[in-house]
Amino acid sequence: MLGVLSLAVYPATAQTSRVVVVNLGDATASIYAASHVIPGGDPALKLEKVLPVGKAPNEVCMSPNGKRAYVGNRGDISVTAIDMDNLAVASTITDPAMINPDGCAVTADGTKLYVAAAGAESVFVFSTADGHKLNQFKVGKEPRRLLFSADGTRLYVSNGEERFVSVIDTKTNAEVGQVKAGRDPRGMAFTSDGKYLAIGNVSDDTVQFVKIGSTEPEFVVGVPRSPQRVVVVPSKEILFTIGRVDNLVSLLDIRQNHEYGRLMTTLPVGRAPWGMALSAAGDCVYVTNTGDDTISVIDLRLMKAAVTIPTGKRPMGLAVR
């Protein structure tokens, strides 16, 4: 099914959130309203606004309160801040040393923005109040993705040209450890029980599960090629991972049993999937397809891509509030 489902009439009880997709090919961010029209109805997206951002936008993250979205413009030295209430560009954060900004994350209190600068082998820290730089610290080669621990005391940084994930103390911004990884570690997520850090190793075609506090993986699972992203669906105790080369997503069983991480099945999506996120309501998964300029919406009731929606050119990262 191809097309945008109209959200013109909603019952008062409808759950509505927003999805931000960054489009590398036309240097824009597309903002969608997301909802289920009725309980049990098909997932729906409606395009609300397309905003200009910086050159070659690649990733986007959202503040915990949903008031700001931050777009890493990998083609230059900037991050675009988007006002999600007014659907407008609020500011542009720049630093001459921030080469190829990529993944980002905002602290739980909303006061600090962390940005992985892939070309600078560093993570930059900015004030969200006025955009001034608070700190900059070295990590491994080509840092790509960032993930805060549940209590905010640790920041995990996946380094694309290393075989480890850096563990940073957020009070001191100093590295306090490294987690062993495969080749080109990329997407990261915590399992729903909080016991494991899952890491997708893009060039090994594996997902590994590392017990929190450990430095070695306990389980390593082979998956379809180029697992760019990992997303946990707590209600299903399933981990989704993208198979970029094979145009699909894989579902891994993360229930506590003797086959932890077992590959359960795969679902087809669009061409060259890249970004993936769980909906705010937890009832569907969004996947951006770089090769055909679409978003696949996977309905978790049906466990299939129920809707395909056109978006900008070469959609990459996405974030949900």
C-alpha cells in the first residue's frame, strides 16, 4: 500500500506523536504527524513540514521532552536545531573542529547535546540553551552512534573504524572502559530487561549482546548483511535489526531462554534501509529506505510492513517523540 494516510479527522482519544526524517539527497528534514486513527487501526503518517537543514544530513536525535530535534549535517560542521512546537529551524550549532557530525544524543535533563564527530575522532558537548560548546573529548576512530545508560552516568560511543565501543563517564567526560565489538560497530540499544547492551556490527553481519558491566560479548548472532540499526520492542521481547544489503529487517528473540538472540524471522522493507525507530506508542516500527525514498511502517500486531510512505530524497536517520 503506497501513500500518505489522511489524518484529517481524529477522534479525541487518538494518540498523536511526531516523526522526523532527515533526507540526505535534498538537505531537508521531513516532519510527520503520527497516529492510529482508531484503536487497532492502521498506523498513519501525515507530512506536516519540510525544513531546510545543513549539507548531507545523516542522523537526528530528539530531546527527551520532544521540544527540539537535532540534525547532524555530515557534509559540513553543523547541527541544525529544530523547534518541534513551531516546526521551524531554531538555530544552527557550528564548530570548526566538528568534522562530519553524525549521531547525537541529549541528556535526560535536556541541558546538553552530545554529538559524535566522525571526522574528528571526538565527541562534542553543547549547551542546548544557547548552543555554546561545553566540552570536546577524544574517542576511537570514526565515532558514529551515541547511547546513554539508563541512569545517565555513562555514554556509549560506537567507533566505526575500531573494534570497540568507548564507555564515557558523563561527569568527567573521560573514557572509563571499552567494550569489545566486531568490525564497524554501529547501532546500539539496551535490552528491555536492562541486562544487555546490543551492538550491530555492520561489517561482520552480527549482533552481539554484552552484559552490562562486562567488556566481552556473551552472545553473538549472525544476521543478514549490514545491520545498521538495532531497535528493541519491549512489549514483544524482540530486537529488530536492519539488513541494509538484503532490503529487510530481522527479528531476534531476546526472551531469557537457552537460545537468546535467536533469529526468528525476517520482514521485507524498501530498498537500502538505513534508519529505524519504535513509534511513541510502541505499536509500530518505522524504517527509512534510502534506495527508494520511502518510509516503511511495520505494524507490530500483524508483524508486516503495513504502509509505505514517500518522503524526501535518500532518507537516512529518523527520530520519534
